[in-house]
Amino acid sequence: MKNRYWYPLLACCLPAAAYAQTGQMQSDFGGVGLMQTPTARMAPAGEVSFSFNRAVPYERYNLSTQPLSWLEFGIRYARTTETPQGFDDLVEGNDYLNNGIDTKLLLNRESAVLPQLAIGFRNLGGASLFRSEYLVASKRWYDFDFSLGLGWGYLAGDDDLDEALDNVTINPDRSVSTSGVDDFSVSDLFSGSPRAFGGVEYQTPWQPLRLAIEYDANDYDNEPLKEAREQDSHVNYGAHYRLTDNIDMHAGWERGSTFMWGLTLSTNLAGLSQAQDSTPPEKLDTKQPSAQTDWQATSDKLADNAGFDVHRITRNDDTLTLEGESRTYRSWRKTEGRANRILANRVDPAIQTFRYRQLDHGLVIRDDFHDRQDFVQAVRARDKATPYETGIYARSTLNRPQGETVEDQQPDRLRFGVSPHLLQNDGSQDGYLYQLFATADAEFFTDSRGWFSGEAGLNITDNLDRYEYRDNGKLHRVRSRREDYLDESRAGLYNLQYTRVGQLDRDWSVMAYGGLLEMMYAGAGGELLYRPLESNVALGMDINWVKQRDFDQGFGTRDYDTWTGQATAYIDTGYHDVLAKVSAGRYLARDWGGTLDLSREFVDGARIGAWATFTDANDDFDKGDFNRGVYISVPLDAFFAGAGDQQGQIAWQPLMRDSGATLDRRYQLYEMTRHRDMDHYWQDNDASYE
């Protein structure tokens, strides 16, 4: 089960990266650059940066990610207290808030002769105020990094801003603008007259301090604001000071007349390390164990030291099979290595093979086989590790282990936890929306493959009252009434369902569920998943009948009901651990369409991803816009030893959009069977040899 925790101080708390080298500064717009202009440089793969800067009349809030070494991707909010031209109907006292998606692609890496070359897009598919395209080259010379580029649109001081503004629409009752994909076409890219921009970054002898100077081609006198922007110069000056390994402060003088200041928090998800475990693995005894084993004591030790909860232990000739769940460590290799030590110290010397039958909520994920003698030799001499590691193998079988059952335990029936959550909008006509709440959740198992789950939530704070709905009469309100639920009651029952899983054969899993499925919907449904062991492709389908719940979040329901579900292909592309999820089906508002989700998982378990949904409702709703979101997931064992597979996720997604809305299912078979991908096993170097 995927845990939905979040940690607001993520960037400050994660392990530090080394001081940034020249060419790693975050620009005013987010992404690697100088100040107002981008460079061809890329951050290290896995880098995530949150930045804020202010240069009157703008405040910018940026999230920049580097999922791949050649791809930079980010989202941005830009706020201005001055009303843009053509927006006379903004509600008095409200600021204009622009949101956009930026991306930059590396075309050529720097060599001894050639510069680094990149192409980029700002506000791609977003409101047109800052939309621009650029081609830029960078070349390093000792402590100097030079950049020169050509920009179109905003970067060129677009002379056709009036035409650009025609693509930005606003409703008279709204406080911000919106633009959709109907306003965007390939023919718009790199249109108009380009202008040159460029600059240089200098790494001073004092390592934390870097200086920058740039030529910004934009003509701020043509800014689409009611009051003309004063611009005395196209040259901007700035300085970045690395306060800590994760915090960068910056300030500068822009347009020859405006002071800019800002702050950047950054970390690298590819460099996360597990929290230090205070419990060392058991030392391997030199003496031969007895043929008589205290199985109860052995099971307790396996749970306490290896994090393996034993359900059953079976002996068949020289093979000992342990059925159970790995619940303490994210790495099953670490769990099994620790368990090997415990068994080697306690069980009959005649047993030569340790078999771990790994389960998750009753599903048999796989069977792992370890040679006892090879493991013992590997612990005593690291140069003997290769025969042991190459001898480990996994199988997928539903056949119950044969032989004598020497230990049979009833697993814990009750599990519970408490966690905070943050939901935040990825940008909309109402600007940045958020909800902060806490939940207490529990699971009670009726047997090995069935359980009740419940989740009670308490709303702490939100600003969803800023959302204003415009009823066009063409789409049911399936998500846009979230504020009504929160207004009715700060506390509510978010989930109360019964779930049952089964396996049709070794590659097919099935799940059925019914009850209060989420905060807004009750109903019943099921999921089917085909996922062979170690396969790069999995296929799944879910179908659900749901009915909208009353606003008090109790047991009552409203009039609206529908069938919803998607068929999904999960494809491990084999390229830098990039996972592609392609879905098609019916969404909550009875609209039909598809979703593309691309994410990259790093060796440490952290993941960066983005998704987009297109449905047939988009032609009639939100002026052709499409659903999109960005998320970052980190393993909680980077913070807490023994956190197991639990993940903390921070996401920017539509909170109040009705088109393309999906059911928030608590359990998904693909996540429950994630360890059928053996790459996770071999990526971890800890085999408990120490």
C-alpha cells in the first residue's frame, strides 16, 4: 500500500549536496539560468529546487526538477499586483496570478571545442503572458561560464504582445486568467522576430559566492500592464550566496531600476540515504547450531532484527520456507540478508536452502532462494560474495510449500497509523489552492486476504474558499465541491471499506472492494492485474460503480452516481528507470479519455513524475484545457529507520477540476505488487555482509 505522507520541510531536511558548481544557479523563472535569462546548463539528475523571488511588480514561485540528465521540467506561479491590459474585470483587491509549465532539453553536451546547447520552452500550454521559446549555448572557461542565446516571445520583448494577449481569456467574475491547449499550436512556436540574450557567471575565490551579469533582450516598456514598466538598462547584475548546502540566497539589480531578491531550497533525490538503523544485524556464530530449534524464539528474532513477520515456517528435506511479510526495511535484500544470519545461527545444519515466500496483504509476490553455505562464506570473506549473489534466484508460484509445518502464526490483525497530508493545486483560474489535513487510519484483517480499512480526517486549514465555480451546465460537479465538504464539517470519515484480494494464477491478481471509498464517493469496484515476475510490462483494469457522498462525510449519499474505470498499461521503458503509465477509460464526470503518466525512479526509491489527462469533456469545459500534475515521491526510510516501503508524496494537481477526475482508490494492485520487479532487489547494495 502506498502511503500518502508529506513533509513540508523536505528540501531542508534531505541529505545535503555538494556546493553547486558554476552553471547551477536557478533563474528568476526557475530552472538553471542566470537571472531573467536561461542557460544551456542542466542540474544533476535527481535535483529538485523550490525557489522564490521578487522584482516589482512580480513575485515568482518555482518548482524545478531534473528527472533526466538531459531534461529539465518545472512549474511556476507568477503574481503581480498590477492589472494586465485587457483585465479590467479583475475583482478589486485580487492579484493577477499566472501559472506555467517550463521544459528545457539538452541538445549537445559541452566538449573541448563545442559549447553545450539546449532548447527550451516557457509557459508551454499555459497562459501566454510569459510564453517564450529559446535556443541557448553555454561554454565554460576556468571560473567563468558564458551563455549566448536567441529568444522568441517574451524573451524577445515580443512586439506582438497584443496578439499574444488575444490568446489569454478571462471570465468577468474571475480573478486570474486561463488559457488552454486550444490556444496553442505548433505554428506558434518560434514565431515572430528573435532577439539575442546572454551573460556570464563567475565563481569567486570564496566558494559560496557566485556573481552574474546578463543582457536581457526583453523590452519591459512593452510589458502588458496598465502602467508602463520603467527600464533604464537591458543589463542585469546579480549575486548568489550559498548559505548552506541546501539553501541559496540571491539578489540583484534588474532593468537598471529594480531590486530583485530571492531564496532557493534544493536537494538531490538521487542521493538519498536510508536513516541510520540503530539495530545492527546479528553476528554470525562460529559454532555449529543445534539440530533442535526454538521456532517461536526464532520467529520473534526475525521480526525484531530482520523486520520479517513470520506467518508460517515449513521444512522440506534440506529447504526451509518462511512465509511472511517484510515490513521494516524498504530493501527486501536487506531483510533477507539479516534473516539469513538469524537462521544460520539457529537451524539444523542439514538445512542448506533458505526460501522466503514474500507476501503483501495476502498476495504472494515471489519466492526468493538463498544458499546457506554460500551466504556464510560471503559474510566471512567478502571476496566470496560473488558465488552467493549469483546463486540467489526468484520464482513465482502459487503452490503451497510441501513438507512439515514447524511454525504457524496468526499475523497481526490490526494495523494503524497517523499522518499529515498537503493537497495543492497546480495552477488554475483561482491561483494557488491548498488543503492541509491530518488522518488516522487503520486496517483490520478478517483473514489472510481480506480486511476492513478506515480513515478519519481532520481539516486543519485551507484556502479553497477562493475557488469560484462557473456552471456551464455541461459537466457534473464531481470534484469542484470539495469546499462544500469542508464547510459542512472539519472532521469526517474519509474511508471505510472492505477489500479482498486473490490470485487467479501466478501472473494474475484480482481485488474487489466496497464501502466509503474516499472523501466524496461511496460504492464498489474491482481491479484485475496481469504482471509476470520481472516483466517490463503489466496490464491492469479497474471498474467501479460510485455514488456521491453527502457533504457531512457520513454515511448518506447524494443523487449522482456513475460507472467509472480505466484500462492501464504499465511499461518499464528500460531507459533510466523511466516508467510510462498509459490509461484510457471513463472518468467521474462521465467523460471519456486517456492519461499519460511518465516518472523516473532513482536507485534510492525516490521518484519524479508528471501526468496529463485529455477527455472529450475538454471541448466544452475549461476552454480546451487539460488536466496535468507533477509529483515527487520519497521513501520514508530516508527520515525514519524501519519505515519499510512507505512513501511520502508531494504533488501539484488539480483539486477542483471536474473533467478528467479519477476515483481516489486507497489500494492499487500495481503498487501492492511492486516487488515483482527484481530491479529494486539488486539496486540495493546492503546484503548484510557487515
